[in-house]
Amino acid sequence: MSSASPTNKWLAMMGIGMGVFMATLDASIVNISLPTLVKAFNTNLATIEWVILSYVLVLTSLMLGAARLGDMFDKKKLYMGGMTLFVIGSLLCGLSPSVGWLIGFRALQGLGATFMQALGGAMITEIFPSNERGKALGIIGSIVSVGIAIGPPLGGMLIGLFGWQSIFLVNIPVGILTWLITLRFVPSSKVGRPGQRFDTAGAVVLFSSLSAYALGMTLGQNEGFASARVLGLLGLAVAGLALFIFIELRQKQPMVDLSMFRNVLISSNLLMAFLVFTVLSGGFIMPFFLQNVMGYSTQMVGLLMVANPITMGLVAPIAGSLSDRFGSRMISLVGLLVIVFGCLAMGTLHEGLGPLGIILRLAPLGLGFGLFQSPNNSAIMGASPRDRLGVASGLTSLSRTLGNTTGLPLIGSIFTAQVLASGGLPSGADVTSAPAASLVAGISSTYHVAVFFILAAILVAVFAWQVERRQKGAKIAREA
């Protein structure tokens, strides 16, 4: 990529940053709309989950493939093509006549967002010189945090004032402006490295496996998990995962470099990230509690939901500094312990709470995640060979998106089962219209179950800490 002038590089940063912001914002702004969409389309929780699932399924399946395409072709053209798909998808989402069309158009949005998220950091790396690269990438990281944080309150305000369609249509003017800035100020990449190949088979099998899993988990909420169709889909998901591993082990240029998992420290940290993001994906059930049980408006729900990402954003930079001083293992372990406390606190939600009580229960989850994420990422990158940092970064992103993709239908199934059991409701009943007491019991029990996922992550963290200590001891002994 040709070097940009001092002024143009910051205008290029604006274009790329706005694109990354839109893609990140759209992942968080939709969560708050789910109760509204259930009523607007007269549907149920298992179906409406796919408004999020279709988006993250495409992201998870194609993120690493899109990054590989960026090595093969002009990143700017791919990025602008992704932005075009995202804007078109946003328009179609806002015009959707049914929930089925909305789910399909969200997948189109996700395809566009995949290229924007996968290539934004790489383009910044090429545009900025090495002495400014850290600052530039830090700005992109901050933009991602702002996108996550501003999603709930902005979504609540837009829905309250203009209806659910506005959370999609707002992307159109912003997207067009971003497209024009990118066209004018972002320089084109040079021809990609020769010999690069796109792992089509791996991408198709991964997408199919995750889709079968997600469909099986959401159908199970309505039909019961003893249903032959549900069991068949879950069986296909397991078979697809085995086939994916088989394909990746035999590819010369695989989408996922499985050899990285031979490093126990790297695989341990990736597993911890997967477990944590599985739990955090369950945040989509909170708007149902806040609106259906507490009776808050969408604007108020948005303001309350921002407590989690704001706490996360404030703590994350401090956690990074603390990990440099005390070690990433200790700080990330503290973060996991705080997440356990946060899950237990969320398990005490009840109808008599005021806004402050809700914020005090939401904030520890953000605090714990902020303490965990930066040190955990640092540990992954620190354990990776210098010539495999790009692969390690891709696996870090994959652990996040895979946790979200896996966790959303899983948490939804747990929540549904707990609500039905608490209210004595038949299988297939619409949990979004269940009595308030059943919804409260369901969300409380779901977060109690989530504790066990984090406890598993803590066991992995302790194991990795012990392995690292033994390796350092052995290294000191060899050098003595």
C-alpha cells in the first residue's frame, strides 16, 4: 500500500475507523431491539435469536477467510465492497416485511461487516509508519469499545423515537459518507503475495456446522431436545466439526492453523476466551427482563445496559498496564473471579430493584471482562512465535466470535428451559410472554449455570499458570 501524506493518513484513519465503528455498533445495537422485534413480527425468542445469530455466524465462518483474501487482492477494494454490502443490507433490514427476510438481510450485513472488521487493522498497519502504528491501532481498539458501549443507548433512543427500522436505516447516510472518504483518502494495496489460496472447503464446512448447531439449539427451545430433527442437526454439527478438523489438517493453507494448538499455553488461553465470550453472549436476555418485567422504556433499557461496556472500557487499559507489571496470568485470573461474582450478582435480579441496583449487578461483569481480556490477549501473543503473530491474532478473533456464535443459542436454550420449568409451562411455549416471576427465575437460574462455565475457565487458567511456571523453571535450570 502506498504511503499516505501526513494529512491523508488521518483522513484514511477516519474512513476506516468509521467503517469499523459501524460494524461493531451494529453487533451491539440490535440486542436491545429484540423485545420490540418479537412484538413487531409476532414471533418468539428462538426465532428472534437468529437476527443476531445470522450476523455472527457469517462473521465467525468467514473472518479468517476474508483476512486471507486481503493478502491475495487489493484490501481497499475488498473493504469498500464489504461496506457496500453492509449499507445495502442495512437498507433491506429496515424494509424487511417479515422476520425471515430480516434474518436473511442480517446475514448480508454480516458478510459486509466481515470484510470491514477483518481488513481494517491490516489497512491501518500498512498506512501508518512503524513509529505511529501502535497509536493508530490503539485508536481502532478504542473505536471498537465506543461502538460496543454506544450501541444500547443509541438503539434505545432510536427505537423510542423512530421505531425499530431506524437502527438499520441510520447506517445508510453514515455508510455512504464513509465509502466516499475511503475512496478518496485510503491508498490502494499493492498486488497481494503470490501463491495465496482461499480455504473454500474449510469456510463452507465451518459455516454449515455452526448453522446446524445454532438451528438445532434454537429448534430445541420449541420442540424439545429429544426431537429427532433437533438430535439430527446436533449430530450433523458434531460430524461437521470433525470434517472441518480433517480438512484443516490436510490443507497447505488452512483457514485455521491447528498446529498453533500444540502450544499448551496458547490453546489454554484461547479456550478461556471462548468460555468467557460464551457467557457474555447471554447479554441479549437482559432487555427482556428490563422491558417485560421491570416495564422500562427502550431508552431507559439502553441507558442501563451501557453500564457493562463502560466499565469494561475504563478497566481494560489499566488491566493491560497491571499485566505488564504483575504478569498476565495473575490479572486475567482476577478478572475471571470477578466475572464469577458478577454472574452470582446477576442471579439476584428481582422485580423490586431500582435502576441503581440493576447497574450494580451489571457493572461487575464489565469489570471482570475488562480485567480478563487484555491480559489474556497479551498472553496469547506473548506465547506465539514472532513469525506467527498474524495467525495468533486471527485465532484470538475466532475465539471471540466462536464463543458468541456458540453461546447465544446455548444461553437462549438454558434461559428457555429455566423459564418453562419455573412457570410449569409446556414445551414450545413463548417464554417472552411468560409471567414476570418465571422470567425472573429464568434469568437468575441462567446466570447461576453460567458460573460453571467461568469456573471451568478458572481451572484452565490455574493449569496454564502452573505450566508456565514449570517452563520458566526448566529454562532457568538449562541456563544455569
